Amino acid sequence: MTEPRHLPAGDGPAVWIGDSLHTVKLTGRDSGGATSMLEITVPPGEGPPPHAHGNEDETVHVLAGRLAFQLGDREVVAGPGDVVFIPRGTVHAVRNVGDEVGRTVTTYVPGGMDEYFVRAGTPAEPGSAPPPMTPERLRAAVELAPEYGMTIAPPPGMAGPGGPGGTGHPGSGRAGR
């Protein structure tokens, strides 16, 4: 049975993925599989590469900053208070186009994507700087993606299971977990 949950501000496991800090606020397990929720901070000029979630719809509530969302062939710029809904299967990317750190509350329905971020990221200690995103770390994150039904477009010259020519595609992996 799922129990009510309260998580104070600043609490929750946090990991670095590149220069972005992902703090898990609600896991799929916490919600009985209904949803996952993360607070994500993105420095200016940064953001994830094009990717698609095959199993989850994603909703991003922008709390701070100006974030450009590439949603298939369309781009929108969202600021504080804006909400962006990304249906499963939609190839999308996000880039902080502002001068301040972007901050979002991002939810995934159904839950479970929190597991990907914890596995793909590097644990963040309070006050620590992000570790460098090495080619090995990037490759590991791209190769883990298909286990969660996600496709990530790797940088040029890096093909793998989560990218072009690989085995990862939306809808594979974690469905039904």
C-alpha cells in the first residue's frame, strides 16, 4: 500500500549528470509506480541532448531561468511558472538559454525514471562541484538508457545502444516494471 509522503526542501538523493543536479523528490516505489518527481538545476548553456522516453509522459514546471525546449520540430522557450508537457515517444531536448541557473520540478508518469537518473549519475555531496563528464560516463549513461525505454542521441562519433544505429528505442526496456 502506498503511504502519504513528505519530503522537506533540500532533502532527497541527489546526483550530477553533466553539470545538472538531479534531486529525487518522489520515486516510482514511493508512489506505487504512479509517478517519479525530480528537482533539476541546469546551468546556463547546459541541458540534455535530444532523447525520447518510450514509457513515460514528462511534465516540466519551470521554477527559475529560461529554458528552450526542442519538441520534435518545434521550439518553445519557457520561463518561471510555465509548464511544458512532453508525451511519451516525443524526441526532445532542453537548453538553458538564460543567464541564471534554471530550476525545474519534473515529473514522469508512470514512475520509475528516477532509477535511471540515480544509476546514470554521480552522487552529489552538499557543496560539491560536478565531476567532469568524461566520454566513459557519457557512454555509460547512453548505454543504460534502453533499460528504461529511453533513446538518447549521442554526440557525433559515438554510436551505442541508446543512439543511432543501436538497439535502444522508445518502448523497449522497462515497460511494465
